[in-house]
Amino acid sequence: MKANYRIIYYNYLTKGTLNKHIAEVNTRAEEMFQQSQACCVPFMQSGSILVSGAH
């Protein structure tokens, strides 16, 4: 974030909300990961492997 969104990063930093924001992003990322894993469990259990071809 610091490298790509410097102004936003420094705004969070000066407001004292950077750690809160990072924790929220991390929590959402973990939720999304868990949802993606739950979605794939039936495929993994059946032995099906989906492979995306090159476009």
C-alpha cells in the first residue's frame, strides 16, 4: 500500500487508523480465502481437477 497508494497510506498513518485498516483488509482476505476453499472442496474430494487453458 505504501508503494502504490502513498497518499492514502499517509492519511491512514496520520489519522492513526492504519493498523485498523490493515486488520480489516486481512480479515476480509481470510474470509475470501475460506470461501474459495469451501467452494473447491467438492472438486477436490471427487478427484476432479479444473485446468484453465492459455488464451
